[in-house]
Amino acid sequence: MNLNAYLEFSPEVEAAKAAGKPIVALESTIISHGMPYPQNVEMAKTVEQIIRDNGAVPATIAIMDGKYKIGLSEADLERLATEKNVAKVSRRDLAEIIATKRIGATTVATTMIGAAFAGIKFFVTGGIGGVHRGYEETMDVSADLEELAQTSVTVICAGAKSILDLPRTLEYLETKGVPVVGYKTDVLPAFFTGTSPYKLNTTADSVETIAAIVKTSDDLGLKGGVLVANPIPKEHELDADYIDSIIENAIAEAEVKGIVGKDITPFLLSKIVELTDGKSLKANIQLVYNNAKVGAQIATSYNSL
């Protein structure tokens, strides 16, 4: 298997790999499909700098010109943020987008795959996908969950996106044997809010403990990722009743318009931004910044083991 033909590293990431420095992967769907321009580029650059400030090297991942790009230039970020028809690439689309040399933004699943190809152990995102509401009728489950079950990359997030069916998402992860570690919390964070009614099995109060869990999982040869659930900081979270009612309204509108599949998440997130007058976007940006800080600290601690 000649992966090198499909991988292209930025000079910064290449130097970090050669020097054995901790590296943290970042997704690109949040840039192309998750936020408006120019906030998306500003957010991407700030997240990368937070990772550097906390002792690690950022590697934003995307599909460009027939390659898995591991680490993006400023020009790459602008292309992703502004070009029309950037594909949202999950596992099923990966070979097609690379073969046809289209520009593609990586989801949680394809960022994990790219990170694993590149030998990167840690990946920071906003929230993972999961089991969608109304699953019993649609069978709609994000490919992110299957990827967590089979690809050994640790994902740091603010829980699953709160537009999802959170208890079913947790059950699915448990069935697949994916450890969900709450960082300084014993419940699953609900993205825009730091708490939920859903208890977690594992809690860690330090990044060193999480790094040790990941290292032990590696040593045991356990397949699959570790999911670190890191709550949005209290000063940036939204009121639970307020955001829940907004989400219900957005989901109802999506049903009326017949929006399904991979279009549902971008639609709901943009509708929630509209209905909250931008408050949800500010919260989203802050939770990503917080995840970047914690993710870099875990990667740095792991590197010292």
C-alpha cells in the first residue's frame, strides 16, 4: 500500500514529525460548511495558534488536488473557506474525491483517517456526529461513530452536537467499545451547554490521566479511538432550555423542507445561528478554542510518556 503518493505534509508538520514533536490534527468541514466567511478563516488560524501556544503543532487536514493535505497554507485555508462546491467528504466519498482531484473538506471520520495515515494520534474538533433524532425511521447514524470504533485516533470534542439523539449516541459508542472520557465532568457535555442528564462511565481530572489512558490503550493494542468530552467553558455556554427550543424549531423546519442525510447538520447549525442571532456561532467558536487548548495539552503530555 503506497500511501505516500496520496499524502502531502506542510513544511511545519513535516519538521514536527522529523523532530518527534506532538502534533494535533484539525478538521476542515468546520471551515467550509460550519461557519461563514471570514469568521471561518479567523477561527482556523486562531485554533492553530492556540495549539502552538500549548506546546504542540497544528495539522489542519483537507483533500486537495488528489492529495490528503496534512497541514494547510494560508492560501489553502482561503480556498476552503471561499470556493464554491467544496465537497463534504466522509469515508464513503474519500476515494472518489481524491481520484477526481476535487477539493474536499474532511469530516470527523475522514480527519481521523488522514491523521491515522499520517501517524498523528490526536485530533481536536467542535462536536462529533452521532445518532440522529428519529433514528427508528431514518436509520441515520453518522459515520463518525463507526470511525471511532475502528481508527485509533483520540478525538477531543465538546460532546456530540446537541441536534442529535444524545442517549442513543452514547449507547452506540458503548456497543462499539469506544471509551468516552469526561474531562473534569461526569456527564456528557451537550455542545452548546456543558451539562446533560447523561452520565459517563469515565472521568479524568487531568490531561496526564487522559494521556496515560491513551498510552495504555496503545500498549494493549486496542483498536479504535478514545473520545474525550470537554465541556464548553461556563462563561460561554448557552441556557439549556433556550437552545433546546431553538433546536426543536430548526429540526421541525428541516422536516418540512425534507432535508436529510449529510445536508441536515449544516442546515441545522446555520438555522440555529440565525435563530440565536449569532449567539450559537460565538459559543461554537469558544468551545473549539477550549478543545484546542486541552487537546494540545493532552498531546504534549502523551509525547512525554
